[in-house]
Amino acid sequence: MLDDAAVDELRRHWDEGWNGYHLDTIMAPFAADVVFSSPFVAKRTGDPQRTTIEGYDALRAYVADALRGVPGIRYTVDATYAGTDSIVILYTCHLPDGTDQPGADSMRVDDDGKVVEWRCHYSFAFVRAR
């Protein structure tokens, strides 16, 4: 089971990294072999068949591109849930146009406390509109 400190650290990296547009903070908890999945991978990569990003370097490039692509967006962490080897962060995206959209990210960690799997989830309507 993840302890409170590990859960808080993952939440803090996510929250402070995205809201501060700080790539190093976002990427700090990720393992070299991380696998990332998001409904937006296909749109960001231009490959409609692609649903995942594999490996730290590829994820870092993807996140850097995402940070450049969402100027003015802010996030509020609404809740954090812990499992035996994972956390779920529920949040609200505050978009520059004034609309808010909920999201949920799940992160599974290895025995060293590094994130090896990161999955993003959004409402179907939000994904289709983007």
C-alpha cells in the first residue's frame, strides 16, 4: 500500500508541475519505462491509431508539447485516491475560454516508487470536442 507521503508527493508533482508549467516537476516521478495513455495522444501525435506514449524521453517530449499547447489552462485537484500500488487524481481543468472540464488520472508505481503507468481520463464529450 502506498503511504501518505508517497501519495502526497505524486499529487504535488502533478499539481505544481501542470499549474506552474514546469516540465521537470511533472516528470520527476516517472520511470524510464513509463507507459502513458490519453485520449489526446492520437491528436497530439497526428496518428489516429496511436493511443500510448512509451518511455521517459518520449513522454517528456509529449508533455513539453502539451504544455506549449495549453497556454492559460489551470487545474484544481478535487480528490486523490490511493490503492495498493496506484493513485487516482480527480481534477477540474479550467480552460481559457471560461469552461471547466473534469478529468481523472491514474498512476501505477513500481517497488521503487516510480510511476510506470499513467492513464488520463476525460468525459467523452470533452474528448470529441477537442
